[in-house]
Amino acid sequence: METIVMEHIRLPKVENVRLIDTVTSRRASVGTLYLTATHTIFVENETEILTETWVLHSLVFSVEKQASTTTGCPLLVRCKNFQVLQFVIPQERDCHDVHVSLLHLSRPEHYEELYCFSYNANSDREDRRKAWDFINLKAEYSRMGLPNHLWKLTPANHHYKIIGMVSDTYPADLYVPKSATPPVIMGSSKFRSRGRFPTLSYYYKENHAAICRSSQPLSGFSARCLEDEQMLEAIVRSNPRSDFMYVVDTRPKLNAMANRAAGKGYENEDNYSNIKFHFVGIENIHVMRNSLQKMLEVSEAHFPSMSYFLEGLESSGWLKHIKAVVDAGVFITKAIAEEGISVLVHCSDGWDRTAQVCSVASVLLDPYYRTLKGLMVLIERDWVSFGHKFSHRNNHLNGDPKEVSPVIDQFLECVWQLSEQFPCAFEYNERFLITIHHHVYSCQYGNFIGNNQKERTELQEKTHSLWTYLWKNRTDYINPLYRPDHSQTQGVLRPLTAPYCFKFWGALYNRFDRGIHPRQSVMEYLMAIREETQQLEEQLDRMADDIEASSMFAYPWRIGNICTICKENMSEQAKHVFSYGIHIETAVEASSMAGQEGCWYKGQQYARTEGLIM
Amino acid sequence: MEFSEHIKTANVEDVVLRRPFYQPTKGTLCVTGHHLIFSNRGGDSARPFLLLLRNIDAIEKSVENLLGYSRLFSSTGQSQRPSVSSGTITLKCKDLCVLQLDIPGMEECLNIASSIESLSSLETVSEMYPFFYRPPFLSLQDQWGLSSTEQHYAQMKEIHDGWRVSQVNRDYSVSPSYPPAVIVPHSIDDETLVKAARFRQGGRFPVLCYYHRETGTVIMRSSQPLSGANRKRCREDELLLQAVIDGSELGYIIDTRSSQQAQQARMTGGGFESKSCYRGWKRLHRQLEKGKVLQESLIKLVEACGDQSHSVDRWLSKLENSKWLSHVQTALSTAGLVAECVERDGHSVLVHGSEGTDTSLLVSSLAQLILDPDSRTLAGFLGLLEREWVQAGHPFQQRCAHSAYSHVRLRHEAPVFVLLLDCVWQLARQFPLAMGFSEPLLLRLAKEVYASDYGTFLCNSDQERCVTGVKERTHCLFQSLLRANERQHYSNPLYERTELAIWPSIQPPSLQLWKGLFLQWTDDALHLVEAQKVIQNLVSQCHRPLNEKVENTDG
């Protein structure tokens, strides 16, 4: 494998390359450019501290060789994480070689060439496997309260095929209404694009309402499918408190109607009893791709006027699209939490807009998804397991550029927009979202390789999991303003979706233009304070320890191991607690609460049972 | 004149008040000389709602007379409702809040509306509320204002060699809008100043506003020179500026008009400093909008923020179309330019536009915030506002007579001070640890400047304040803000003094709409306020006490 990659490197090292600061376009640093199997590395000359710029090949979005000038040949490298690097290579021939090499290196043909298979490959296999168990979707469904008397786990897709019908884009484990029989599942599956029949995404314990997802029905202009109708009826019946459900088609109505000509389309309210049909009008992947492109052009402009920026932002339509996704999420959240009505969400294939809308609704409905682990679980459930085509959408391999689209990017941005509106409601911070965004593209971890669970299971075991890496470093990703007990944190989020609530996300799209970010960060300051606070607490504990040790006899009610008031021997456990330096004050205060004035030992016991101390 | 003449109906029962963040409540409405008082009768312990009439920018009323219907009903014996006509008054306030009063009885409604209309537009200064406001915690014997020019000068020992305090304007005869004392170069005597003043619009000759210790250079401000169509010169004015850059090679004149505007000003008797007459001074033009353009910008912005239609397209184009953020960008970049001249290039700067009472003050005070750590403390910032805006003669009364909702024909209104506060907010957003004061202070000032219990923002100049007795008969807002409990409320819990200049980014993505002000009556702002409380709590309740505890235990 390594040798295949090495073949692409025509020139491993070029000297006297200049790296232009694209923000100011004034400063340039001179150094040496290296091409390795995995990275492009630029090492600056003559700096006191070794300054290196590393760019992962899988993060390279485009390489553009520009017309030569007297100073050399410029090479513009745009990255998927919005970094833009402009190199000037003295010799045109060298520039050509680097250009050709990078084009090959950044567009691998096979999964095996991706970085995740060489990244830290020699680590212990067993450790790596265990790390993959960190996020467990079975545990997630049981956290939601499933299976129960309304929903069951169906083995229908356990081998990624439903008898006679391949459904290789769905996960093996699917939850369906208790009353959905195998023939109903099979029939419904036949009547849906790619066999993606209605199945459960999120179950709202409080009132039994559920979010289900599927692909579009193959209804054409008049086709019907009894099993599919029965499937929806079963979903309605699995919510005992309501007698109808919403079907939310996330596409613009025109697009859905156009699909009918191709034998696809949407549910006819006349054929399905007890459904209310609703379009939410989110545009397709092509519109989104172009929109992002336009917005990036605006954000990359050098010293634009305010008007240019605002007009450009508007004409890109990006924030309008973000708002459409959040609006759809809000609609579903209201249906579930306020009306208690179940919802079926679909678009065309049910893996892009459907994933966005279902996961935004989950974030709004359930505080769990606003925690670090919860967001990982959510992405794992609604995106990874349900077959969002990561490798196609995020351009992992050399493939059809029309398949590329910032779909999960938009989901992450929706979460960011919400976190800006509710600063205390999310356990994770902006950096967490940006890091996930980075690794969705980086191919450093195996989580997002491939386009569905079936493809992935074979690939994943040789790679590392992003989630364990993030969890190990979770202190970096904690929002210091998060309070589990804060009113913003609890229950359902009800965001405003007025246009002014949606802002340009400079920290992501201008991530590498340091100049535009706030010069001082409140978050970093508070994180530092939090750390310091912890250290101070520890220090205080240690001091208390010292004081206690030095004043063993200063407390008349405790001599040696015997409490003089209750005459009881301190238990081993109490001694242990003591040796870890529990605040004396706490114990003494607790003792008075326990009705044993001044008895340290009883105080300890009381405090422990009341959870005042450990 | 008695206020009661204006009050046709003083009390109305069963009025329903609708306002942001509150459920509609029924209660009694009372109109007094300066306030609208609303109290709900129930056992509710809530304090009555008090609204300063001066705060009302626009009043809209609609009445419904259901008399005809009621006859119809009563003849069939179906309805015997006593009150059949009613009215609704919508009050749009200068703090951008919109309230609604549902008043039973058409006549009462019209009476209340006309009372509010006439009382909220009284223009005699001595009848305004600050002359009646007597809180128990303040005394009229207290010093009015934080510091005088003399006191400010006395604190800056390092300038005593080159600069002096001149009392040339002690009777306001040289410049009616200047304070009695100003700081000028030592070598320039009062006689020269008098002559130089005649050559500047409104007598506003160049005076010192900031001395940069590290480079020994200064920021000065003035109004435009009256060179006129035939390029008049004034030897004394040239001498005065010469004295400023004495020794150093170069000074910069930052003209806050475009060079075309400056040329045109000559036709009406104004002008600019020509290169040939002012040796060593280099003129740069940076056009800052003011007056009507700025006022209309604010009106458009507020209208965009109040727009309930839910299309992002229209929002962004309306925001763009208001040009407010462009004005913020220009103001900050011009201030940055001034600061750069002083700090990085080591050259003195003179800032002026035409009158020297609006954009010049905006630029000079922002430049000081960028450069001077002393002006970034709570007291330092208020001191800066007092020197650069109140004493320097920003015509508050004219500029802030009406805000964004008023239907009255505009005269001299312009939100220059609000623009300053927005720019300061942008600075504080980019440097959240560098300012000793917090957003609530800026919001409080944005409100007080339009309608206040205090006399600080009354009148247009120091002279007017003396004549009307503001300093003797009203309380000073800045003094009040520095009282212990207020001080705590308005301090930035994250403040860590930095001696460095704070250079703002003026890239469009770095500048944001000030939601705290322009969208303060939406829920969105509410969540952000909650977040501020959590920050406050994190820092002052958890971190600081623990720190002290460790120190104490250690000791």
C-alpha cells in the first residue's frame, strides 16, 4: 500500500518555497516543502522555534497551479477544513511535479489508501477493538426505553438484506412498531427507494410519540402499497394517545412532485388513513454545495466592505438553508413534545435531509444529545448507522464531484447556531463541533469511512475511533457555561428562528484567518479558571489535610482512632476517608445535623450517607 | 406652567398593559407630569410599572366605537355591557421597547394619548424630570461630574512641561460649545488662542484630548478651519499646530469628511488645512457619516429588527441596507488609523470634521479606548465620556430629541453617541477581558442618553448647563454609576488590565449586530443575559472566594 502511495510522489522535497499569508498577503515565510505519504509539510527556515505547517492529504480539497511570475510559480491549496495555503515554488518544473503528486495523493482510489489505515496502525488490536465499543447503539435504544410494549427490534435486516430485497444502506438493528409483521416490513421495504422502509429514529419516553424515518415511497402518480399503508398505520397505533401522525417530506414540493414522474414521490393523504402530510422545503445536495461555495468566496475576500459581505452572505443563501433545517426540527419537536403526535420524516433517499432534520429534532427534544457523549451517540445513530454516505458527501475518494455536499456540516452548524442562542444548554463547546467537522473529512479515524454500516464493518476494525479520542480529551471540549441544572439545559429547547438568530460561523469558515476572531476568548478564560478552581480546591483539601494532621490533638473529641464523644472506634472506611482529607468543618457541621454535637465520627457517617462527602 | 394643564384624564381603571417578557396584565393607569404609572390592583406584590414620558418616542392610537352594535344588542336584551367603546395606545419608546395599552372608553383613551403626546415633547430643560428627581442616596451637595479639566491636567504630570490649562474660554465667549478650561501647548498664549478660535467654526480651536506617554505624541481635536472660497489663512492657527509637532517632523490631520466634502465646505465658508500653510502636517480623509444619514440608518436598522417576516433574505438585505454596520466599520477603522499614527508611527494627530462636535469626538474617544488602559476601567470610561462628550460639547439635546420610532420631522437628531456605544461594544466583544465595564453599562447609557432621571445628558453644551442650573439642581449619572452597588453591577467580571493597545479587527465577519441593544426585547437576548449571570457566578462566586480562601489558609 505504502509503495503505491510513494509512486505518486515525484518530488519528496523542494527548497526555498515561500508560504504566503493569504490573509494579509504581505508576509511570506521561506522554507522547505516536503511531500510524505500522508502529509504535505512546510518547514520554515531560520526561525528560533521550529515552525511547521502540516496538511493532511485527505484534507486537500483542490490544488491549483497558477501562472508563473518572476518570483516563482504559485500553487494554491484549498482544504476541506477551510484552510487556504499559497505556496510559491521557485522552479516551474518543481511546481508541476508537486501539483501532479498532490492531485494523486489527495484523491485516493481505494479505501485502503486512506490515512486511518496507516494512522497509529501498530497499536494494540484488542485496545482498538474495545475502543469501538465506547459508543453502543443498543444501549442508546434502551436509554430511550426500547424495546418495550410498543416497539420491537426486528431482525429483518440482520444480514443487510431483507429477503429478496437488498437494504444494504440500513443498519442491522432496526426498531419497528410491535404490530409490524415481517410481511408488512417486506412489503413496505419494496415500496420505498433503496428499500429504506419506515423505522424508528427517536422515541420520546414521556408521551410515547416517536420520530420515524424512511425514504420516499415509490408511489408515482397512483401506485399504492397495502403493506406500506399498514406500516404507517402501525406507527400511528404504536402511539396510544393519538389517532394520526405527521408525514414530513423535507423536500420542496416541486422536487417531490417531479419525482413522481420517475415512479417515486410522496404519500397520498387519501390512501393513507390518519396521516397529515407536510412539506418543509429544504433544498437538495446540489443547491447546498453551490451555496457553500458562494459563501466561501465571500468569506475569503480580502478586506471586503460590510455591504459586500452582507450582500454576498445573503445571495449565497447559506443561512436560509440552515434556518430551513432548524425550522423543520422545530416543527417536529412541537409535534412530538407539545402535541404528542408521531412523525415520519423522509426526503428522497432518506439519508441526507432526513438525517439532518431527525438529528436536529433530537437535539431540541432531549438534553442528552446536548452532552458530549450524547452528540457522539446521535451522530452514530442518525448518520453513521442509518447510512449517510460520508465517503461520497465528504469526498474521501476520487469520485463523482456531484455526490459531494456539506450535509453533516449543516447539521453541525445548526447545533452551533442553537448553542449560540442557548449558551448554557450544551455541555460541549464550539471546538468540539469544529473538531468533529475536521475529522469527518480527515479520514484519520475509521468512524466515517464508507457509505453505510455494511461497508464500514469490514473496514473499521483496522482503524481507530474518533469518539474515544474525543472522550479522552474531553476537558478541551467542555463548555464552561454548561450547568446540568440550569433552566436552559432542561427539557425541550424552544429556539427562536427569526432570521436574525442565524449568524455567519466565522470560527469554522474563517478558522485559519486568525485576524478576524475575537482577540481574547471568554471560553478559554473560563476554561482556565475552571481548571484553576479545581486546582485550588485540591490545594485546599491538601491544606486541610495538613492542618488536620498537625492538629490531631487540637480536636478534643477525637484522640487516636477513638471518638471521645460516642466512644466508638473509627471504622477502616472512616480512617480511609480521613486520610483523604475531608474538610473537618463539613464533618463537624454534619455532626450537628446528625444530632451528635461535635462528634467527628458520627458526622462523617452522616455526611457520607447524605452525600455531603465521598 | 403647570403639568396638570396637560393632563386631561389622570386615572383610568381596567387598562390592560402588554409589554415584552410579561403576560398582559390588567390594572390602573395613571398619568403624572413626568411618568406613566401602571399598577395592577390584585394582591400582587409587584412594584408598579413606571415609564418616563420622555422615553416615549412615538405614540399610535386606535379607537373603536361599538355604540351602534351595543344598541342592537341591548334592544334584543342580549348584552348589557357598560363600556362599549375602547381604544388601544401603542407606545414606542426611545429604548426601542414597544408597549401597548388597551384602554376602556374612547374618550379616556384619546385623553390619555393627548396628555402623553404633549407631556413627552416638552422642551423646556428646567421642566424635565432630572430637576425633580431626588433619590435618597444622592445629595445635591455632591460634586457634579467626575473631574474638571484642571483636575484632569493635574493628574498628568508628564505633560506639564509642554502643555498648560487655558482659561481663555472662562465666560464661553471664545467658543460657546467649549468648556471654560482647555489644555493647549505651553508656548501658545491666550491671545493667540482667541485669534485661532476666530478661524475655526464655532470657535473650536485645536485642543489636547490625549497624550501618549510612550511616544510623547498627542491626539487633538477641533472644528474645521474657516479658510473659505478664497483660501484665507490664519497665522495664529498655524502657530498653534506648529507648536504641537514642535521638534518632530510630521503630524497627521484626520479629516472625517471625504476630500470632496472638504472642498465643498469652502463654498460655505469652511475648509481644510492646506499643505502649504501647515508645514509638517499631512491630511488624510476618512468619510464618516453623521446627521440625517446616521439617523436614517438607525431608523432602518430598528425597522429591520422589528420585522416579523421570517425570510433570511430580507433580513440580511435590510441589515445591509441600513448601513449601520458599515458606519461601525468606518468609525472603528478611522479610530484605528488615529491610534496607529500615534502608537506605531509616533506622530501626533489632529481630528476634525466640520463642527467638531460629532464624528471628531467619536473618533478621538475610540482611539483613546484602543490606546489607553486607563480609559478602559469603569471610572476611566465614564471620565472619558465626560471629557470627550459632555464637556466637549456634543449637543446631546439636539441629537437625542428623538430616536428611531418618531414620526416627527427630523431636525438635528443623530445617534452619534449610540454609534460610539456600539463601537465600544464591538471592541469589548473582541477583547472581552480588556474592559473594566460590562455590556449592561453600555445598554444603560444607551437608554439614559435619550431619557434619564439624571441631568448629565441634558443641554447641548457646558454653557447651557450652567445657565439652566443643571449642575446645581440635578444629579450626575456618572457619579451615581460609581456608587458601590452600581459599580459592581456594571463591572466586567472577566476584567484583567492590559497595558497594550487593543487593535480591533474591522473585517466584516468580526463585526456583529449588537443584539443586546437592538434585539433586547426578544427572548434571544434573555438567554444571553442568563449566560452572563453564569459567567459572573463562575468567576466571582466560585473562583475568587476560593482563591482568597487558599491565601488565607496559607497565611
